[in-house]
Amino acid sequence: MFMLICMSSYWATTNYVNSQAFRVAAGGTKTDNIKNLRQIHAFILKTASFPLPPPTLELISSSRNLGYLCFILKHLENQDLGLDICNDIVRSLNGNSLRAVVLFREMLVNGFRPDNYTVPYVLKACSKSQALREGVQVQAYAVKTGLVLSNVYVKNTLIRLYSVCGSVSYARKVFEESSLRDVVSWTTLIQCYVKNGFAREAILTFFEMCDAKMKADEMTAVIVLSACSKLGDLKLGRKLHDYILDNRVPSDVYVGNALVDMYLKCGDANSARKIFDEMPVRNVVSWNSLISGLANQGEFKDAMDMFRKMQSIGVEPDDFTLVGVLNSCANLGLLELGKWVHAYIDRKQIEADRFIGNALVDMYAKCGAIDQAFKVFRGMKCRDVYSYTAIIIGLAMHGEAKRALSIFSDMPRRGIKPDEVTFIGVLTACSHAGLVVEGKRYFKDMSCVYNLRPQTEHYGCMVDLFGRAGLIEEAQELIENMPMEPDAYIWGALLGACRIHGCVELGEDVMKKLLKVEPERDGAYVLMSNIYSSANKWRDAVKLRKEMKGKNIKKTPGCSSIELDGVVYEFRKGGKSHPRSKEIYKLLEEIMSHIKNFNNLAQ
DNA sequence: TTAGGGTTAG
């Protein structure tokens, strides 16, 4: 008794004894007299103030015996306090769905009525671990007690549960069930569509929301903009931007970032840049949106400039930044900078798995360092379909077909299912190595074994495979039997085959078809002109060049680039931009002369 | 005491 009096006097002591009692409740000391402990326990709960002091709460949350806790709470004189304590505890479970549901059940068993606070907490915990079955049990209670119809928090957390579990139609059903809805209900439903891949429906729901005279807030704006980014619809994006301005939606850093992302994904880099420049507050995501957005638009140099600027003002890059930078390095051939990023990753002890690892493999492969790419690939603890595809495509591009196919054959053993892009790599490998029989088998396996439907790109690879091997008739037959309309890639591949094998008449026919699907490009003219030249049909070649000129179609000049000491030098036919171009041309002449001499000797 | 937010790879 003395101990009890003491502990009710001092908060700190209360805290201590409280903790001790709950340590027992948590299953710690079995030798103590359980009866006495229960008395102490009950006393503490009766005198405990609400909310519970954090150490006590922490102990209860970690207790295995939530049933015992409810049993004790049941005997409190003040039942409202008991419910409050339960709510406090369920909140502190911090998204642990299983324990939240256990406590919820124990509450019911011990005669408590979970209220409009308990239910959203438990549903939130279920959402966090996608525990749909448990969530549905809680829903049943919420329906029975009328909470779903009367409390918008309950309704919204339920929409969210179905959303994160991928049940779009149920989320919509809960939303529709009553007219009880606020801006969070609408936003959660819109987000449900976006997260589950229905961007168009998300936008339509936003329009419905506007018709219902519900005003969007900054969170709605962010989600609707992300839907628009996925659609790449600039006209819509501008409309949404106008909506934000007209309705004075508070524009915080999230809205700014979403706008930058939207404009870039919709192909308007200038507007994205303008928004970015005018943002009063930026964070690392703002920079990431701009850097990766520019890289995805093919503006790799601008992306790299922004990365340098970001560094110069001391913003620390994160995983997202590094992936965007590696992507730009890969496409610009910036091996040295790519290596620097790799060293940075090592220095910061960032794990090179998943996105970062895959981006490194791709960067090394695209920059010509295939052995380094392979080393990173081998060193990855956790490889996925992206990792395999990156290395297979890399090896295929480097002419290492056998290695590429060997890695492909390793995938089933590792439990990784190839996807459509993996097969592009596999078929490219076959095509470059002239492996016709293997290529045909892989193409067949795509649908028969892996249940993947070949797309135009795969037919393009097969046309290329047959074409390179001189099997022009087989290539034509495949095109005739394609389930979709042949596009420019298909005709381009066949025309390429005509060039290799000198098929002038067929080439003329294919060129017409290529021009039908791609009239403004130079590819068809250039290839056909080469076919004529190879067949010594100079007049036809000249005629074609004139026709091209008449239609104002210019040949896209081929471009090579070399990185030296971190600087990229680009070379185009006839280009004189390099400060030492005179020396370069002189050396080129010397090389050509050596080659000619070598050829003469060989003959 | 309670619900909804942006950026990454082949």
C-alpha cells in the first residue's frame, strides 16, 4: 500500500511503476504473485491520466497480451476513459495491422464499442499492410454500427483500404454508398484510380468533383496533376494549371513539384523550367523532377547542367537524382561522369540494388564498358527483371549473343519471369549473331511458354533477324501474317535487309510503304539511295536525292561523340566546330590512306 | 486523438 501511495504522488514514479506493471503484463516476470500484480495494474489504470505517458504506451503497444489489457480496462469506473486509452494504444501501434485488429477484437469481446476514432485507426493500419481481409471485418462492424454512413473519416479510410488493395470498384462503391463526402473522399477516390493505373478515370472523377461544386485543395491538385503526367496530355495539364490559379489552390512545394513533373512529362520543358525557377521553396524532389524529367525528354545535357547547378548550391542528391543522372550519362556516353557517380554511391554507402544498380548496369553497358556492367550486375544482391533485361540488351548490343542468352536461361532458375522488353534483348542478340533457329524458338516461346503477346517491336526484331540472314521471303511472310499493321520499324528493317542483300525492286516497293507510314522522315530515302548506289544505279540515286530536296527533307547527320577528361566532343559529317578540327581531318586522311593501302595489299 | 500528396530503371 505504501508503494501505491508513493506512486500516485509523483508522475515520474507513476511512470516507473506503470512501466513495471506493464512489463509483467507483457509477459516478463512469471514468478510474481499474479493476483497482487493485477491489483496494482488495476489501480494504476484507475489513476492514470489520459493520454498515457509515452513510455507506458510504448510498453503496452509492445505487449503480447492485449486481451489482458482490455480485461483490465473493462473494470474501469470511467468507461469513456477506457475507450480513450484503447484509441491511444491502437494509434500507437503505428500501422501494425495484425495487432490493431487483435486489439479491435478484444475491445469487442470486453464490451467496448469502438468509435469513430478507433475504426479509422484500425483501417489505416490495415491499409498500411494491405490487410484486406481484416479490414473487411472492421468494415462489417462499421456498417452494423452505422459509422460508415455517419462518419466521413470512417468512410475515407475505407476507400483508402480498397484503393491500396487494388479493389477499385469496391472503393468506388464505398464512395457512392452515401452522399457523405468531403474533399478527402474525392481526393482518395481520384488517387485510387491513379495508383491502380486508371489515369483517365481519375481525371473524369475530378471533373465530376468540380460538377459537384467541391473545391480541390493542394492535395487534390497534386494527385490530379500526377494523373495528367501519366496521360502526357499537355492541353489538359494547362487546364489544370489554370484551375489551380483561378481557384487559388494554395501552391506549396508539392504542387510546384507536381507541376514541374506534369509539364516535363507532357513535353513542355520551358513551362516546367519557368515553374521551377519561380518556386519560392524547393526541395530535393523539385530537383529530381526536373533532372529526371529532362532526361526522359532526351534533354540529357540540360539534365546534367541542372545536376551541376544542384551540387553547386549544396543540395544533397538522393537515389532518384542519381538514377536520373546515370540515365543521362548513359545516353550521352559520359563514362567518366558515370564512374564518378558510381564512386559517389560507394562513398556514401548507398546500396547499389534495384533502381541504382540497374541504372549503373545500363550506364556502363551504354557507355561501352560492358565488362564493368557485368561486374555490377554480378555484384547485385537483389536482381529483378530490369537488371536482367539491362544486361541482356547490353550484351546483345556488344555482339555477345551467347553470354546474353546464357544469362537469359538463368532467369527461370532465379524465379524471375522475363517480360516483353527482355525479349527485345533476346531477339536482338539472336539477330546480331545470325541465330535464326534460336530466334524463331524464342519468338514462339514468348507466347507459348511465357504468355506474352509479341508486339510490333518483336516482329521488327524478327524481320531484322530474317532480313540480315538473307531470308527475305520469310521476313515478308511474317509481315503479311502480323496481327497488327506494320509500322515504320517493320518496313525500315525490311528495307535495311534489301540494302544488305541488294534487292532493288523489292526495296522500291518497301520504300513506298515506309513513306506511307513515315512521310516526313529521311530514313526511307537514305536507305533506298544506298541500295541504288550499291547496285551502281547512280541516276536513280541522284533522282531520289533531288526528290528529297524538293520535299525539303534533310538527311539527319550521323553524330559520334567522344568523352575526354569529362568533356564530350561531338562529331558530325563536315563539322568544324572543334578547335583542332584541322588536325583531326589531317589525321583522318592519314587513317583513310592506311586503310586503302591495307586493302590493296589484301587484294 | 481520426482520413488524402510529388520524383527513379531495362
